[in-house]
Amino acid sequence: MNSISFNTSFTHLLLLKIALVVSINTAIAGGGNIELNRFTEVDTSSAYNDNGGYYNASNHPNFNAFAALKTDGSITAWGDSDSGGTSPSGSGYTKIYSNAYAFAATKADGSITAWGALRGTDAPADSGYIKIYSTLIAFTAIKADGSIKVWGGSGHGDTSAPSNGVYTKVYSNTFAFAALKADGSITAWGDSNKGGSSVPAGSGYTKIYSTSSAFAALKADGSIKAWGDSRYGGTGAPSTGVYTKIYSTGYAFAALTADGSITVWGDSNKGGSGAPVGNGYTKIYSTGYAFAALKADGAIKSWGDLGHRGTAPSGNGYTKIYSTESAFAVIKADGTIAVWGDSGRGGTGAPSGNDYTKIYSTNGAFATLKADGSIKAWGDPNRGGTGAPAGSGYTKIYSTKSAFAAIKADGSIAAWGSSSNGGTAPAPNLVNTAGADQVAIIDFAITNITFSNLGGAIVSCTVAPALPAGLSIDSTTCTISGTPTKVRALSVYTVTAKDATDNTGSAIVSLTVNVQDPTISKLNRFTEVDVSSAYNDNDGYYNASNHPNFYAFATLQDDGSITAWGAPYTGGTGVPSGSGYTKIYSTMFAFAALKADGSIKAWGAKKRGGSGAPSGSGYTKIYSTKSAFAAINETDGSIKAWGISGSGGTAPSGNGYTKIYSTGYAFAALKADGSIKAWGDPSSGGTGAPAGNDYTKIYSTDSAFAALKADGSIKVWGSPSSGGTGAPAGNDYTKIYSTASAFAALKADGSIKVWGDSGSGGTDAPAGSGYTKIYSNWQAFAVIKADGSIAAWGDPDVGGTSPAGSGYTKIYSTDSAFAALKADGSITVWGNSNRGGADAPAGSGYTRIYSTGGAFAALKTDGSIAAWGDSDSGGTSPSGSGYAKIYSTWHAFAALKTDGSI
């Protein structure tokens, strides 16, 4: 048996619920899965080693801080807080950009959040931006239509950006920006002495390159024009020749021709003279002060400032060159490393041995990865040249000017170098990888209550309070494992991971240990949705896929025949003959049963779905409003509907539909592309569905819909008094809950936004964050906090006033009251005293609560039942024990034993 069983039987008892205080490990909607800890688009190492020159990078790397995306699009940052080392809140970010002292992150909708030094934080408020570029202390963002917005530090391109034209790409040096139009003409802005003005006339330019204070543009015909500070290559570009690419130091340019010959200009002491003669060179690399060129046979020639270039190694067979600000390093074909240049910046001290696969750099040190993921570092000890982590399994290294950060495949991070520049790793950041809705069974081993760590290395893990007997926590991985030996009621545990400097990260785990569930006979399988499950298992009564039958029960026998009882006019009689039915669905007044071949039979109130079911087969699931059914055919995704037309009984044409949602009187269907089609009562959401696509799920009140987009934004329609207007702006929303007339949306950080009828929970949601689930009845919401206390809001007469105490683990509801279970199985109730809000049973040992419209019924571990509330709605307890599960209509309960008897 698996260590954690996923229990889908009828006697599904309390489940293990895992909810994180820290960010939840999900995918960024609409953008695919984001890798664990995806760093900025440009860091110091990539600027030096992947761009043909540090200043050719599209962004200036942050000098003093790191920032990385988590899988849910939230951001972790560390290092100098004044340079962006403290991350923004929220999630849904897709890319992070930088200048020397600030960060700017984009979301899927192209909106921007910036943080760090004030000169980098005045980002534009609108959306639609597709990429961000930077100088030393300014940003430029470009939209899909080619328009540009700038912000940041004075004199570095923060003002005077072009206000017209359609630009395709932006380039930068330290002090200025230059942008290309589709026709290859150039516009520049920023420091006029450093390339911000005096651009070459004409068009046909294809790419722009940079030193720290000048630009050089390459035309389609291979000619070059330069501008900017003459000391940095702004003059002296070759007037003849056909060049294919340009490289740069901080002070000079080097251009390659098709035959591999090199022409240079700029500061003669820093690469602007002394280039090797001849041809056959294939690529050029640079430090801040010198160049090194690679020939086709792998031989190397270097030139520039002697103190910053040294003497290149002899021989050939070299394939790529890496650099710090003042030194070069190269890996040979056998995996050994050769270095040259400034001895204090990595030009000496390379590790011996072989099997090295890649080299990374700060301004003054190198770090290299071996095939097994172990790391060696050398160079300036204050810039990451010492202190590399032991062990193996690292997959990539990033850097600021003076610190490294290495990441493993599981997302954990090790950092070293200057602590003020990011050399101290962030605190451990635990993320649940076990999943939710699980149950641990007594005497069966468990091994997979696990966490991944998206932060710094863990040196110890603890849990409080003590785990159930037989279970333990691994002190370095935080995995909970063992064989539980005793039943334990639902309890909340805090798992805390600590790093070497006592920084901590925590996650909350709620765990129940149960006896093995009894096997229930297939006899008497009830409808897919009943009143109790609509209230307690769907995040809001109207979020259930079916409206429960108010006045009758229907069950499947083990041969697939149907038995029903209750009010005859709502389906309590008149069941279809025959066998082979597999599922039963309901409206308020009728039933519809599905066979294995996808054919449908309906009975009950004829006008409310009891007749008019489609002929044929191939239907896979049935949905309902109060008075109509809708079914999707698996062959083409078309929809058939029947029942009252004004309640959704007339289906839309077309196909490709994948799922249907409903209010009381209208349907809304999602297509595979995330577009929405609605039909039914216009005042209940049957018209007015939002245009566009990328919607992922739809939620409902009695008369309004709320659709969640892939980027976490929300669109609503339907009755304004029931939440059809007033949805919160922004994104980062992960789930929506509802009462009959109001919505409540959870953000990724666990904060809550509400809208809709103020008397039904549409105002006064609790402040703060860290909430993980919301419960509701018709006019009030309730949420459990991390300490097990409850916050409630909405109509105070039906449960909108919070109960005292803590230690609560789950909340249940009737239409006008709540009942909460504690870890010991005791029950607290509040709300309308006539509808279950008073007279809860004393004692403990209750495992689950069920409800009708006006009464509760609680199961104990021995299968006995205690009921309370409206006596005409089931509020009087039955005798006996051995019951395994309870179902309900609006006014009655039906309790099932393991042998299938009722």
C-alpha cells in the first residue's frame, strides 16, 4: 500500500491538508512552468561572458543584490536592501531585469514593478511592456507597438526618450540609450557626451554595440558608424571594410570581418590598438580593459592593458574564453583550466584537475562547475574567490559584482563572496511537494510528506508540536516519514528549517492519522452532488457542478439500476427502468442519469429537467442550474441542454467546450482556448461574459459569475447585487469562494479581497495574509487562521461574527450557520440558532459534519450520529452506530452503512 493513500471511497474521513505560509509551488498561469529560482535576465557573469563585451548586455547587472523568480512567479531577493535586496510582494511575475542598483519585474500582462534605489523605482503604471533595458541607473521599457517609456537616475537616459516612432530594439551603455526602428534608423537619448545624441543619419542599421560611453552601429552592408565619447571608441571607426560583428571592452571596440581579420579603435591602452594581424579569427572576448581572440584552430591572441590581459596561453584547441573585469580563463578540451591577466582578479590560482564544464565570474573572481556539480573558485577573496560551497549537484551559478549564488536542481541556493553584495544566501524557503487531500493510515509506512527548499541551505529541521507516534522528521531534508501507530485527530504542525546563520523558513502541516477506511458496498451510490457536499466541498454552494435536489434522493444499485424516494414531483418516483447507469446528477427538482455509453435518462419535474434529455450517446458529464441540465458530448465538445429555457435549458451552438459552470439560473462554458460562452437568465450571468481567452476557471454566486484568468486577474458579470460588478483589479489571485451574493478571492500571499452584497460578505474581509481556505454559507464567510482561530464576516445573524478560541481545523455550514471541528473532534457552532447555530453536541471524537439547509449531523469514530438544528430539516439524531457517510436534501438526511444499507 502507498505510504499516503488517496481515498475516494464513501467513507473518506479527515484528510491531511498541507498549506504553506510561504509561497505555494504552482505554475505561472499562461506562461508555462517557470524554473525553480530563475534569476535576472542579465547578471555579472552573463554580461562578461555571453554578450561580446560587458556593455553589450541588454541590462546593466545589479552590483549588490540578487533577485530570483519562484515557480508561482513570486520573487526572492537578497543582498543590499538599498539595491533591491528586499523583494516585492505578490506573484505572477515572469521576468526580472536590473540596473546597477535596482530591479524591475514584468508580469504576463506587461505591467512592471520596480524596487531598489529610488532612482530606479518610478516604473510606468500601465501595462503591455514586453522587454526592459537599462543603463547604469535608468530603465527603458518597450511595448509591442514599439513605444517607449523611461525612468531612473538623472543623466543616464531617464528623460528625453523618443515619444514617437515604432522602435524594435533598445541598446545601452552606462549613460545613454540608442533605439533602432524597423527601417534601421537610430534614435538616442541620455548623456549627450556619451552617445545620447549625434547619432548617425540614415537607415539600414541592424545592430548596435557599446563601450561604457560610446556606441557603434553595424549596417546591413557591413559598414560601421560610431558616436559618443571619443576616448571610448566614439570616433575612429573604420571607414571601409565589410564587418560581421563588433566586440568591446569598457573603452574600445574590435570588429571582425568575414575572413576573420580584426580592426580596433578606441583607447589605445585598453584594446583600441595592438590587435593581431592576419585572419582566421572566429570570436573575440574581453575584460574591461583587454581583448582575447580565438582562431578557428582554437589558438588565442590577447591585447590591451598588459596588467589586465597578461600573456595568453600557447597552443590551440581552446573553445571558449571567460573573463572577470581584469582576467581571462579558458577551459581546454580535456576539462583543464588556463588563466591569465590580473593575478588579483582571477589571473592566477586556477584549480588543478580536469572535468570542468563551465566558468562563471564576478568582477574579480572566477567559479567553475565540474561534471558532478561541484564548484571551485579563485580570485579576489572579497569578490567570491574563496568560500565556494562544498558538495556537488549544483547546476548553474549567478553573480553580482562581488558575490556568487549557485543553484541546485531542487532550487536550493548557496551563496558566497561579499555579504553586502549578496554573498549570504537567503533563508530556507520550504515548499510543499506532497500535495493536498491525503490521509495517513495507521500501521502503514509513509515516506512522502516532503518539502523542496527554494532558499539557502538547510542545516536543521524541527517540527512542533511533536508528531504522531511512529513518525519523525529528517533533520536536514524536513521529510516526515515513519509508520504511524496511533490514531491522531487533525492537528496543525509547524515545520521549521534553519540555515547556518540561524535564518529560518517555515511551513504549516495539518495531519490526521486514521484507521483504515471500511469498504462500502457499491449498493446505494448517491448523486454526484447533494446539499451537504454543495455547502462543504465546493468552496461555496453555487460553485458545485450541480444544484442538489431539494426534495428527493436517488441512488445507484450495484447493477446500475436506480432507486429513488422523496417527493414524487421532484424525482422521488418515476425512475427509469433498466440497469447500467453509472452516475446520477440533479437539478433542484429533477434527476438525470448517465450510462457507460454516455446516454442519458431524466425524470422528475418535467419543465425543470425531468424530460427533454438528449437522445444518443457520448456524453461524459452533466451540469445543472436550479431548473435546467447541460451535458457535454466527448466526441466534439458540443453541448445539449434541457429544462427551463430561461434557466439555461437552451444550449449554445458550436463545439470545443471543455467544462460548464452555473449560477442558479444561467450557465457559462469554457472552451479549450479559455474563452467563455454564457447562456440562460441575462440577469443571472446568462449574457455579458467577458471577451478574450486564457480563462482557467469560473466561480458562481446565485446570480453572478467570476472568471479567473491565467495571469490571476478576475472578470465578473451577472447581477451587480450578487458580485457581477466590483471585482478587484490586479492579478495574483489563485482561487475564488462565494456566498449566495458575494465573492471572496484569495491572493498568492494568502490575503483576501471581497466584493458583492455587503450583507452577504462583500465587505469587511479580514486584513493580513497567510489565509489558505475560505468557507461560506448563504450570507457569511469564515476563514481559519494559522493558529486555528477563526475570522468571520458577513451577516452577523447567520455566522458573520467570529467564535472565540483556536485549534479549529475545518468549518461546515447550513444556509445560515457554521459548525467548526477542533483537532480533538469537539464542535463549536455559531450563526442562526434555529438553523444549526446552537445546541451542538458536547464531547469530542467527531470526525466529520454534514448538513441540510437547516441542520447539522456529525459522525463519531464509532459511526454514531449526533444531529441538531431545525427538526424539520433533520435536526433530530438517529439511534445506532456503524454509519459511514451521510447525504442530504434540503430538509432530510440519509445515513449509509458500510454494507450499503440506509
